[in-house]
Amino acid sequence: MDKISYDTYVSLSANRNRRKEFRAYSNVIPGENGFDFRIVPNPELVVDIPDDIQLENAMQAGNGIERTARRLSFNLDRIFSRHKPVLVAEGDSWFQFPILIDEIVDHLSSKYAILSLAAAGDTAENMVDGPEQSGGREYMTNLRQQKDVVRAFLFSAAGNDVIGEDPVTGKSALFDIINEFNGDETNIDVHINAAVLSSRLDALRLAYTRVINDVHNEPGLQTLPIIVHGYDYTFPYPHVSNDPRNPIHAANNEWLGQPLDRRQFPTATQAQRDLRRKIVIRLIDHLYDMLHSLADTHDNVWVVDCRGAMNDITDWVDEIHGTDEGFGKVAQRFHATLNAALV
């Protein structure tokens, strides 16, 4: 690869159409948790790097860079690609992963003009009840601004509450939901703390209901399709003896394997590793039950069922995020739901 200047490197960071090129000129420095990594220029490929370069947290810097770049892309679409249906998207890392992965919004952007408010590491609580300066309920401000053209609202907000981690403390969401391993390798439900799970799902139900009511009580948005999803069946690490995943931004067992290890779930046999995955599958199924019940009781709420879209372990870059190609498979589920919702 040819060397580039630092100024060129900075310009690449803000150009979504050259994201893969930007990655090729970057190094990733892992942090203390899954989103605490830093993206820095590779000194062997980038020249004239300032001595006092600030190594910002990639979740913070990446979220800002992505939001600026996506706002520019949206504005350009509204000028030059006015045939694209307009969507507003609010969510977490499945809608915006800092720089390293092409996720769902990236894949949908070829067909839709998407005003994305998503931020990696965001939680349902912050999106719905947080202060406006931290992103709380900014979806309503932007939906009102796009009221005359918006065709659907995409909302992604359950990952960090069920299978992710607190973006500030790095505490696993899964750890409190599962019980200590009791030696039973066949019973799934005995290993799930039903009270904690119920409380977590109740809180999510309230958050989602608040969002639905916010949108559908707004004049002009009463029938706007709201698109939600519940994640795919992921694979806690390690799932096979030669598990191929080795993310550059996080520990192999960052989100799921680590809390399962702390709860003493063994991994020596395939049956033991399968049990770990079956527990996570059961939690995701419960999440879908909650989402489908919301769709059954509210008009114009659509659930994208992502289960089985990334069915191979190689579809995943880490324990809870797809590869570029894996997220492309999930995006096809979104395309199908949007095609039905926007008729």
C-alpha cells in the first residue's frame, strides 16, 4: 500500500464511501471493555502524524465521526437521490458500530436515505429517558423535522440491556440474568434468573412503549411504521474447540463467555458449550416474545426477526456483532420487512 499523509488519513475517516480504505491505514488498540478501543493511524503507512495526537476512545470519537458522515450522506441523498425513501434510525451498535464494521444502517443506505441517530453502546434507558444533551428522545426532534417525508422509524435498543454491557462501567448484562452453574447440563431454564429477566424485559417493554406512544401520538406521525428487532442467535465464546473469532477490538469472550465463565459454566465438551449457547438463545426468544406482544397490541409496529440470519459462527466478528457480510444477511431481513411496511 502507498503511504498517505495524516491530513489525508483524517479526510478518509469522515468519508463513509472510503471506510474500508480508512481501516486499512489504521491500527486498533483494545481497551478495558468491548467499546473502549482506540483507532489510530498506522505509523508504517501514515506519515506526518502529529506528536501530540489525541487517542480518543473509539466509541466516542467513532460515534461522532459516523454521525457527522451519516448526516452528510443523508443531506446529499436528499439533494441528489430524492427517489430514496427517508428513514430515521435510533439505536445501538447494530445500527452504528464505530468504523470497523459495516452494520445494518450501512447496508440499508444503498436503498434508503437514513437519518441515523444511533450510537454504539447506547442503552434503551438513555435513548428514552436520558437528557437531551446525551441523546435522550432526540428521535422525536428529528422525526418532527422530517415529518413530511419520513416513511418509517427504525429502533434498536435491547442489546446492551440483555446480552451486552453497560457502556460506562463495562458490567455485563448477562451476568445478573444467569444463575451459577449447578451441574445440570440439560436444563436451560434452571440457569436463568427468572425474576431478573422479567424485570429487565419489563423495563424494556416500558421503554419501547414510551417510544411507540411518543411517535404515534405526534400529529402527522400517527401511522408511521416503527421497525424493531430482537437480535440473532449468537455464539458465546468458545463455541467450538477451534473457535475462529479473534476480534481486534475486544476480548474473545467480552460479552457472553466471560459472565458464563464467572458463573462456572464449563466448556470442556461440545455439549457444555452448546448449553451456554442454548441459554443465550432462550433469552433472545424471550426478548422476541416481548417485542411481538408489543406489535400485537400496537398498530404499525413491525418486528424484524433476525433469528437464524447469521447461522454460521463465521458470520460473527465477535460474540454479539456480525461481520460485514453477516450484517448484510440481517439487512436482508430488514429489507423484507420494510418492503411490507412501506406498501
